[in-house]
Amino acid sequence: MSTDLVVRNIGELLVVDDAGLGRVHDAAVVIAGGRVAFAGPARELGATLDVNVRQIDAHGALVTPGLVEPHAHPIFAGSRAAEFAERARGATYAEIQAAGGGILSTVRATRAAGDDVLVEGTLRRLDRFLLNGVTLAEAKSGYALDPDGELRLLRLLQAARARHPVDLSPTLLMHVPPPDADRTEYVRQFVSHTIPAAAPLCEALDVYCDVGAFTIDETRRLLEAGRATGLLLRVHAEQFTHTGAADLAAELGARSVEHLEQLGPDAPARLARAGTVCNLLPGAALTLKLPWPDARRMIAAGCRVALGTDCNPGSSHTESLPLMMSLACMQMGMTIEEAWLGVTREAARAVGRADAGTLRPGARGDLVVWQTDDHREVVQRYGTPLVGTVIVGGQAVSGPGS
Ligand SMILES: [Zn+2]
């Protein structure tokens, strides 16, 4: 197999594998056929490389796997900046809803937007994910609500995926029942028709279980329909109120549970046994002034913990996964090593792509060359862009060398 790229002169290489984080100094990475062929000490590389192979000199910098975003809502239209301003002035969620804000304002704008507007908006968000070191992102529908509109958003996510170096893992999100709908009929429609129709267009089904969204009984019916079609299962669980949705997720073998600010006492052990990844979203807790998810309790119980931006127009409008690592360490008691695993190995597990978030041989040739030589600084220097060159499948797609 021909070599695509050699990255030399790496000061610190973060190798992520089943054992955890490994650090190698004076390292090199070789990518062949779009995949990692070698990642380790430069002295083991040998001198047999073709001199014509494309090379990047990292000048002693930190190199890591491309980051994996496990939870994002990147396809929507409209702006909720006015709502953010009202919130900053002290308005409550109920006041914002009464003024026409909240999820339903994004639903109105998304339904009214043309396909090209929605795809372009998604592509620009993927540009910003790339500038933050992300090379693979989960991507939820969820701002159309009606069956045909949700299928349209999944098709548009596939269109965006075909046009951008950031790879996507699309998810059908059951966000909230439309206010004008007969709830029973709406759930029945998705169970019998829409979820099976969506299955070829996505990899997972996510149900928002909370006050104002779906009940625990509705969530079970929808998830069972998703499981029957072979989709991975996710649940927005225990964010505003404790519903027992995390226990349901563990029982059904869900791939991930999201938020978990109000997690019950026994759920962590059940989630750990089920291998369900806890996708923690510090940006939503920060924006909505919710209690921080108790990451230490989950980790102590043996849970897998990943970190996501929750990128969405209302409760967490950001594409910065490095900032989420900073918040996790500064506010949630996570260690720097746990934060890095949360945006690499554990996020890849949540998304269902074992070949991402790692540099073992055969993994995707996705790398980030950082503007620092120390992985701890990426977390410490919060809000500061430190991504240098991003490489996807052995090609430099952003930053110097692209
Ligand atoms: Zn979300």
C-alpha cells in the first residue's frame, strides 16, 4: 500500500488505545491508504521511506487523533441570539417560550428554509468543528418534528456529509411532540412508518425524554422500534427532571445517554454494566445554569464518559470541543486524561466507530497538529484556538500544509 503522508518531528504524540492515553516523545506517524500505518517513536520508523512521500514537519508540536464529537444538532435555520440576550437580562425559560422563543422558533425557521440554506448552514458549522480539531461528528435531525420534515433533514445531512471532510454519523432525533399533534398518533406514526423509513439514512435513534418532551412510556415504544430496525439507541435523559430514562437506556442496551444532570443513585452502575456511554454536555449546563453533571460518580461506577458540545442554536451554541474539555476539568472534576479520552476513545465508542479517536494501526488517518507541545495546555488554555493543521484520511484539510 502506498504511503500518503509522514508526520515527522512530533514533540508529543498522544496515542489512545484500550489501555488509555499513551504519550510518546520524538515521534512520527505514517498514513497509508488513508489509514494509520505507524504511530510511535521516530527511531523505530527506519530509513526505508520513499523520499517523494509527502511530509509534514510538526516542529516539535503535540499531535493527537482527530477529535470525535459525540452529540451535535448541526442542521437548523434561524438565530436565537435575541433569546440569549433576554436570558442574559434575566428572563426565565417560561418567559422566553411565551415570547415565541425556544425549540419551536427553530422549528419554524427550519421548516421554512430551503434545502440549500440548511446544507450551507451545516457546512459552515462543520468548518468550525474542523477548526476545533473535530474530524468525525454525530449529527442529529430534530428541528422539523413532522415525519417528512425529519426524513428531509436526514437526507440533507447525508448531502452535507458528501461535501465536507468532517465525517458525520447521522441520528434521527425525536425532539418534542409537535404542540398541535395528537401525541398517540404521532408516536404510532413514527413507530410504524417513520423510524423504519429513516433507518437507511441514519445510524442511530435518539429520544428526548423529559417534561415537555416524550414520556418514559413513549420513549420505550420509540426506542424499541429503533432497536427493531437495527439502529443504535440514544436517550436525552435526566436533564431537567429525573424520569428514569437512564435506567431505561441501560435496560435496552442504548449506545449512549445524554446530559444526566439529574441522574438517579443506581443508574451509573446499570449504565456501566450495559456499556452505555455517558455523553456529558458541559456547554448546556453552562448556558442554562444547570447543575454540572456528576462525572466523578459515573467514572467511579465504571461508566464510559464522553464529552460533547451539544452544538445547537438555543442551549449550547458552540463548535468548540476543546472548550468542553476545559469545562469538564474546571467544573466537573474530570482529569485531563479523562477529558482527552472523552473526546477520542469514548466519543468514538458513543458514535459507533471503533476506528476513530485512536492512532493504532488501521485506524482512520485523522490527526491534529496542535500549536503547543503539551496536551495539558489544550485543556488549560480555555477558549484559545490552538488547532494547527488538521489531517483527514492522510490529507491536510485545514491549517498550515493544507
Ligand atoms: Zn442535545
